[in-house]
Amino acid sequence: MRASTKAGAIPSRRRLTSPQREGYVLFALALPFLALVFLFSYLPLWGWRYALYDYLPGFKLENCEFVGLKWFQFLVSNKTQVDEILRVLRNTFAISGLNLLTSVLPIAFAVLLNELRSDRMKRVVQTLTTLPHFIGWVLIYSMAYAIFSYNTGVFNKALLALNILDTPVNWLASGEHIWLKMCAWSVWKNIGWNAIMYLAAMAGIDQELYEAATVDGAGRFRKIWHITIPGLMPTFFVLLMMAVANFLNSGMEQYYVFQNALNQKSIEVLDLYVYNIGIGNGTIPLATVVSMLKSIVSLTLLFIVNGLSKLTRGETII
Amino acid sequence: MSLLHYKRKPGAVLFDALNVFLFVVLTFLCVYPFYYLIINSISANDLSAAGEVYIIPLQVHLTNYRDILRLDGLYQALLVSVARTVLGSACTVLASAFLGFLFSKQNFWKRKLWYRFVVITMYFNAGLIPVYMNMHSLGLTNNFLVYILPAIVSPFNIILVKTYIESTPLSLQEAAQIDGAGVLRIFAYIILPIILPIIATILVFASVGQWNSFQDTLLYMTDSKLYTLQYTLYRYINQARMLATLIQESQSADVASDLMRQMNPTSVSMTVSVVVILPILFVYPFLQRYIVKGILIGAIKG
């Protein structure tokens, strides 16, 4: 700036590209993208109005009757509907709860991996256990289908050969322990990936702490317990908070692909339920009501968690 | 070092042995399903359908890979998947780089406001049905563009690029500006070369995301011409019996009577699965290289 006022010929040129003017240009360049954000993230909120109409797929909204809060009341009005919601909430809480509980496993994984003596083995294990994170749920379902299928899967074959089972079990179709099974698949898919985060955090721990502890005569486990684990807690806390904020957002893909007639009652989480009643049965208004309530509760959770984080750590997570 | 080894107590040795054992088992659990699909897709089809193939491939043949292309819709699905992966990730990468750059400029008009406008969308969502109705009214159902447009602006990637640019010295940009270079020129010749590492990270993540995407096809597509490979695979698995007749009709005459090569539902779903997995295994070494970098930059903000 100072240079431009000093030189005689430059100022007129500089005025053309003055910072403020350039600021408008920058905004104009971003505008098409901001429009996309509006179209795909903000405009859908306008779709909340479907909750207030007796909307039927295929009709124009103008031709449908405005019913006010009818669908909100419907949600809690009759016994069957309340039972449905409670069942879906129970599934969501159970599966998300199990996922929260198992979120300590990646820490154990990272800590134990770090104790391996061979660096080469560390690298190989890390590479191969991250692999499942990068395939979609359909492929995981395909693998499950191949390995656990009733009469051809290797799992039943192995158990029969070892005399653990007398007759093959139809693992995928049965609705038993479905919460545990779903949680197990999530762990399988994500443990290696989530551990990377902790391994990175571990690399950031001050090595002098370990040296000092060694001098003080601390063994391996004491060092893990008093240095490594506390060092990982900030990372764990952030991830835990995010998991709490996303408690209701379990997603539907995993449960959709594993869903079948026998396990549907216990696999239907909130997101899948919304899909099933909205797109499956075409009850758009009711599905919109549930979608809306879920979004609002999730956002509230996020704010609570963020506030908690600010109080306890002095840092926000968003 | 050798002295330390000497002094190790039996307890420590036992612990190390158990630890090694644990990770061998865990790694096996993660890798075996991939291996199982691959060996079954190249083994004799009658043996794999009977569940006989689980350690080494038996009677190896590659005809499955030729024959699945004859399946109705598979070739089309492969094209759709490749197209959305290439186009979609190219758009996301360029848009993220460009927007990350624009938002790194202090003089952007109302910068804070617009940056928040974008980033806040990471944390809220109108919900599945309102989003679906919105796509419907925008005319994006049964439209290839639904694979591309909603994914172009990705707040997380923008944060990555912006953070990265802010960690580089401003002097280069300033020097170019004094030389009379405009915004676009600075972006193309100064910024892009600098941010290549983070671009690579985003490219890899975006393309894996596009390739694996399943839910958008499920929600927005009823026209089978626009089905992706993932979705087609899902349909194959669930329509095994219907598929069996379909295959036998489409099978070439020379293998129709050959049980080893005749395709059955098991061999179809396994072979298609391997086709879906292979590109991922292919880019995986690159993924590995950029994963940690990406996570670490993301973690600074997170």
C-alpha cells in the first residue's frame, strides 16, 4: 500500500484493484458455489412445510389439505404409533450406545500396536487393518453374505468341522443379537482407521516424559497408564463429544443393507425408519415430522456438547 | 539394545508374544474377507457355490470376469460408477481448492459471514425426507447430476485447503499481485502448485467416497440406466434366484454345460464384489500415503 502511494504512475492502476474492489470480485467468484450451498443445504429446510399438509406422493402440495400440527399429534396419539417410535428409539439408543462403549477399543488398539517391537510389523498391521474403512457397506454385506451364508459360507463350515455346531445357523437372517452384530461390523470397519488418530496423537507426546519415567523406575505398563493414556485423553474427548452429538445420526446405509424380514424389528434405527415410512410407504408428512424432530434434537445435542467442551476444556469442538 | 533384551523378564516376553498373536489375528480378520472373495471369484464355480474354496483357489479360471459383462446392466453400471467418480471428484477437488483459496483472502466481501454460511452446513441437516423432496422439486431425481452437484461444495475439504494455504507464506501471492497478476492467475500459477499435497489427499478421499456411494442411487434413482456398480451389486445379492435364470440365458453356448464355468448366484456376487473392490485396492497405496497428512491437518481445526 505504501509503495503504491509513493510511486506516481501506479495509483490509478492500484485503484482498479483496490482491496475492497477485489473483495467484491472474490465474492462474485464464490457466488455460484454459495448458490449450490443454498440449493442443497438451506433450501431443504423449506421442505419442512410438508409436515403440515396431508401430502400424498404424486400430488401437488397446493392441492393437498393444510392440517396444521395433525401429524405431530399423530406421532403421540395412538398406542401403536407410540410403540413404533419407542421401538425405533430403543434400537437407535442400543446401537449408538454400543458404538459409544466400543469407542475405547481403538485406544487399546493404538496403545498395544505401539508396543509391538518390530516397526515393520507395526506398518503392515496398520496398513491392512485400515483397509475395511475404505469399502462401502454394500461390499461389507457382500462379504458377510459370502462368509456367513447358511449352507455355503466358510463360517458355518468351520464351526461344523470343529463340532461347535451340530446344524448350520442362518447368521444373517436371524434377528438375534442384531445390535451386537451391527456393532461388531462397525468395529471391524473402523477400528484400524480410528486408531490412526490416536497413533498420531501418541507421536505428539513429549518423549522426555517417558525418559523421566524410566529414570524414576517406571515399567512399561506404568508408562502406558501414567503417560500414554493421559496423553490420548484430549483426542478421545473430542471424538467422544462428536459421537454424542451424532447419537441419533446413526445413518441408514449399514442397517438398510443388512435389513431383512426377520431382523427388521430390531435393526430399524431412526434414520432407516424415516426412509422406510417415507420412501418405502410414501407417508411423507409423518416421515418429515420425524426427520425434523431428529434434526432439532441433534442440533441441540451438538450445542450442549459444545458448551460442555467449552466449560471443561476451554475449547469448542465446532 | 542387546543388553536390554537380555534383561527382559519372562512376563515381558509373554506379553510381547501375546501382543504379536493378537495383531496377527486382528489383521487376519481384516484381510481374510477380501481374500475369500478373490479366491472364490477365480475358482471353479461349482466348488465355490458349494463352499469348498476357503484357503487356496481351486481350478483357477478367469471366465467369470468375462461373463459378468454380459449381465444385463453391469457394463452400464460400471460406466456410471467410473463417470461419477472421475467427474465428481474432479469437481469437488477444484471447487474445494478454489473456495479454500477465496476464503483465505482477508478482503473477501463479508468473509466471516459467508465462511460460516458454508461451514455450518457440516453440522445441520434438514433431514432425509426434506432433502429428498428438495431434489425431487429441483428435477434431480433420475438425473446423473445428482451424483455430482450436491457434492461439489464440501465444507470439510474447504477447511483443509484454507488451513493449508494459511500455513504458507503470503509473500509469493503479494509479489505476484504487484506484478499485476489477477486473482485467477494467482490461483492457477501460485496457489495450485503449493497446495498439491492437500489436493492429493482430497482427491483420494473424494474419489473413494464417490466410488463407494450407495445411498444416493437408492434414494434418487429408479431408472436402471443410472444405477451404480455398488447399487447393482446390492441388487444382485438380493435377487439371487431371479439372477440365476438371467445368467443361464445370457451365458455363451460353450460354457452352458460346463459346471465349472457356468455362473451361479454365488459366483456372480463374488466376482462383481471383486470388481468393485479392485479399484480401491489399486489406489490404496496412495491413500496410505496421504491419510495421516489429511487427518492431521483436519485435526488442527477439529
